[in-house]
Amino acid sequence: MQAIIFANRTGDELAPLNDHYCPARLPVGNKAVIEYTLEDIAKSGITQIKLIISSQAREIEKLLCNGEKWGLEIEYFLSKPQEETRSVLKRLALDPDESLLLVRGDIFRSPSISQFIDFSKAFPRDFVQAKMESQNAGMMLLPAALPYLADIDWPFLPHFDSTSVVTLVLHGRSFMLDSFHSYMDANLCLAKNELPTLTPSERSYLSANAQQDFYVGTKTHTGDLTSQNGWGIIGNNCRIEEKVQLKESVVIGNNCLIDKESSIENSLILPNTYVGERLEVKNSILCQDLLINLQHLGVIQIKDQALIGANEINAKPEGNKTSTLTRLFLLIIFILSLPLWPLLSVYSSLRNTFNKQSEHSTISDTCIDNLGQTFKAWRWNIPGPISARLPQIYHVLTGRLDLFGDTPEARYATGKDDRRLGVLGPVQLLLDKSAPKEERQLLELEFDADNRASKYLHLLWRALRSQPQTITASHLL
């Protein structure tokens, strides 16, 4: 038996937190949600995994690699965001008679997969619907479940059949992660040791509360925890400065700095976050510069780095990675192209003068460079995507952008702090400006998944052969 894990939720219910984490990557007790599902599957004896991903695909692959950590073999497949299960399975071309476990890897539940599989084997011809806390537990077994595939699509629909199927009620807790409260509850329940068979992996330390402990990661400085009235989980490489008060349930992610005399109460601090001196945080989720108040469900982006912000431990991307030899070659091309600039400028002006849409002869892109700085970069408004971007080569030579990389346009750079941004890329060369955001994201994912050494040459050849056009999802998948 093999398992197909669906981790293709976009997490729009958690906006703007989903700019930083898609649901499968959300940290619960300093471990991503998808990791709990993989651990649960590994305990069931299954080793072959097909992982369906969409948002933040590169980050998920970087986190999980080939699955060796869990004794698994993971094969990755790209899908449209929240694509229907039936459509995904059709493209996988699986044996219709093969026993397959389908499971959502972007909800958080108590370990239960082994129990579900063992129970389902006793009813090989019946669809076994799994429930946990009267909710859809997000798992099913094929081929018996084929007529009910829609029950595992996200968002879950409340139409469980109670007459023609077998229902298994699983013990434990289940969190849909479809609201800030659901996500917060998942973390706090783990911190309180309220989840059956799940215990924080960090080392246990006594607190002033006789019934609850702290769980602290490696290379973390906390001071004397026995005087703290709170309890919870503190990740790796953290620093809790002097006179910090930790009250009630607290979960602090990896690489966090809590400055002196601040107060954290019943809150979740996500990885790589700085909490400023004398700041009081209560019933909130903090993620770098985002403050989410759970009482009022208000979301505030803090501009003052002295209050909250990205911790410096979360290093910025390095400078330009385009090689010196390539940059020298580009410098020669840039200089040789200068005599053509007046001709291109005249051509662009004449073309757009007679254009019915009355567009400008040049286009100014708002860009974010590899160090996170916003700037303007212009290009000609002409059909050829490569020649139109000749002026932007200047930014490669100065180190602001790479030659090849993701589109540097600000509105598509959100949540891509560790991605390389470039002048040339699949979105820049193969799509026009009218292409929807979803198609841009899918095209980038497809290009990321291409491991051919010649993929950049192939990209340039495709750009030279045809004019920019809108590529639909059917072309990508």
C-alpha cells in the first residue's frame, strides 16, 4: 500500500499569515503540520508517498527532502491550489484496483492512521468514513472510497453519508486550521500535553506551575524557568532576556528573541520573530512584523522594528549569485546594445502611439531586490520579452537582481524572502501582464520542478520562438 498526501491548501482563511506559511508548513510546537502526518504514516508501515503540493512547493520540498528522515520515499506532484481529488488522481494514472491511503496533510490531528487502516481492512468493500470530534478526519482508503472522493476535497463539505457507509469514530483531537483560533488551539493543546500520544520533542523543565512544564529546545537561553508562572514550548536557538514574564500557555518558535522586561501571556510567537523591550503580548499570534489579536481578530502589520519584527537570526539572502564570468559577458552585451537603444525607443514610441489602448512606450516595474529593498526598473513596451528587458541587465551588473529567478515584481514577491529574484524567468518571458496570479505561481512551480541542467537555455529558446502569451493551467499540468 502507498499513501497520497494532499498538502495543496492555500490557507486563505489565515490571511495574511499564509504569506509566510501555507497550512502544511504551519508550525505546531515547532514542527510543521505535514511532519506530524508523515510520522503517523511511517508508524503505520507505509513507506511509499506521493505528496501533492501547490503553494510554497519549493519550501515544502526543502523541509521534507526525500523523506529519508522518516524512513519514507516521497515523490512530489504539483497541483492547482486546492484542486479536486478526482482531478489529481486522474493525472496520476493509478491502478484502480490498488489499495491506496488518501490523507490530508494540511490539517492537524492526533495520530490515528494505523487504527483507521486496520479498521478499514475489515470492511474491504465499504467506504469507511473517519470522524474525529464529529469532524471529517481527512482520510479514506481506495478503491472502496472512489464514489466519495469529494469528501476529502478542501474545503470539507458537511454532507457525510450515515446510511451507505461505515463510520469509524477515532479518539483524539482534530484541528482544521481554518481560523486563527483553530491554529492557536492546536499549539496550546500540544503545549498543555492534551493530545493523546503526542508530546513535545523538546527537553522538559519544571515551571512554577506544579501541573505543567516547559519544553525547551537546544541552544536556547531562558534564565530560571522555575520562577515562571507559565508553561509551554520554547524552540531552538532562542533567547529569553532578563525579567521576561511568561504567563499561562506560551509557544515560542525557533530563532526568537524576547527582549528584557516584556510579557508573553497565552500567545504564540512564530519562528524568527523579535519581541521588543517592555512589550506586553496577550492572547495573540506574532509572526515577524504581523500581530494577530485573537480576542478581536484584528491583524496589524507593525512598522516599528523596536516593537516586533523579523529576528536578525533569520538571515537575509546573500547578494547576487550570478557568476562573475556571466556578469562580465552581460556587461559586454549591455555595452554593445547601447547603440540600439534609440532605435528601440523610437520603435516602442511609434508602436504605442498607434496602439488603440494608448499604452506608454516604457513600463516601470516596482521591484523588490534580493536584499528586500523596493526600487523601480523600467523596460520597453515591445513584444520581445528579452530585448524589452535589456535595460534591466543593469540591475544584474550592480547586484540587485540575478539574471535568472522569480519575477521581482513586488506584488508577486510576498512570502518569498528566501527566493532568488531575477530579470529573466518563466513568468517574465512566457506570460503577458494579463495572466492571473494563480497561473504565474503554477508556472514558477513547474519551472522549479524541472531538474534539467539545460532548463535556462530551453526557457530562452521558448521565449525567442514565440511571443508572450497567457498559458493556462492545462498547459502546465
